[in-house]
Amino acid sequence: MHTSVTADTPALTSLGPGLAALGPAESELLTTVDAVVTRLAARTDAVSLIGPPLLPADMLARLDYFANFPHLGVVAARFTEPAMELLADERDLTELTAEHHAPTGFLLPSATCYGLLFQLREQELGGPALLTSVGRCFRNEREYSGLRRLWGFHMREILYVGDREGAQSHLDGWRARIEETAGLMGLTLTVEPANDPFYRKESSRARLSALDPVKHEFLAPDGTAIASVNRHRNFFGERLGISLSGQAAYSSCVAFGLERWVHALVLAHGSAAAALRWARDALG
């Protein structure tokens, strides 16, 4: 049964900067796009997992996270006793200061793959691992723009961890799947290299990635990046102690920004209802 949308049903609302609430048609469009990608992942025998809702800061530090983009991090904190007393008196949150927040040592995820990689830490793999998960991700940004750039959003990822050849084959296969899926949904995409977020900017790895890009983005006609393929080399294998046959494992991942797909499809077809018909056909 499909969602019934009436004239008085809200389509898209905002609860604040970068905080979008999707109406029925947009919500079904998002879940249908995810179902298409999930079906493709299942055909490659990817194992579906649910990642952790928070990530330990000390593990992220091992990945140069705070050296490369600390501005994106959204920290999880607890209220102190004085803060709870203020709030109990129906005081406003704006009256709270830094002293009213107790750090937990955890951050909200900014990408889905971190939680999957952390689950493999300090493991010797018996063979290549192919995992998929969808997660709610959070990023502080300088500015937000509709569904193109959000504070909180959904990201579906398909992660490969194994040998060098398998990591590259994973990306080659998904390049074709992304373009085919976009075509079935009436989208024409362009592909461009992007700045690599995984290495310290001054490191030899970062200089190498400038010559041989490790991340490529798939852009909608208005320039919105709706998917990406990411070649990690053996960076995460080394930093997280993930090995295969006694060597640091290689990894690569494919990411889909689901709200961005909704944005691109609505832009291409004029409405969420029209875009939904294309997405259903791709799923069917």
C-alpha cells in the first residue's frame, strides 16, 4: 500500500537550520531509493548491519579525524546536576553555559562507515568482508541548504574490507551500479574527483591522493553530490589493526546521501510524487 498524500499534508518542514522533516511522499521516496540500493547490495552478498549510534572520540583520533575536519564533529554531552536543576525550574536552554555540559568522550557519526570499521578493529579476517548499513549522520556545516546540505541526514554505505584488488573491484562495480540506478530514475550524473578526507593534509598519503584521487563524487545536474566512491587504500587497516593474511587490510566504500537523492529526483521530475513513480519502477 502506498502513502496517500492530501492537499493539507505537509511536504517538507524545518525545525531549525539543517533540520529537515520529510512529508509522506518525500519519506517514501527516500525509503524507496534506499530499498533500490539495498537490493543491489544484497545481490553482491553484502551483509546488512546496524552501526552504533555514537562513536568513541579516542578511536576517531586514531584516524586523524580531528586533524582533518574537527569542525564537522557533533559532540554528545550530558547535563550536569546544576543544569538539570535549572531546567527543572523551566529555565531556557540558552541560559546554560559550557559548565553545564559534561563530556562523554563520544561523537555522533558523521559517516556510516566508521561504525562498521570500528566493529572490525583488531581482527584478523578469515576472508574479505562486505558490509552495508544505513545510518543517521550529523555534520556541523558553515551553512545549510534545503536537502542539499543538512545537519542531520541518512547515509547508506556499502563497505569492502579485504585485499587491494577486491577493494578496487568493489568500486568499479558500484560505479556502474550508481550510473545505471540514476538512469533508471531519470537522472543524468557527472563524476568528479573530490578532496580526500581520510589523511592529514600535510602527509605523504595526502600528497599522493592529490595525484591519484581516492574519492570521486557523482553530481546531479545542479552540482549536488548524491553519491561517492572512496578508496581508502590500507589506511584503516593499519590504524585499526584490521588484517587479512597477516597484512593490513585494504578497504573501500560507496556512499549514498539519501536526502540528496530526494532533492535531485524532485528537481528532475518536478515533485516528490512524480519522482516516486520513477523510483518505484527502478525498484520493481
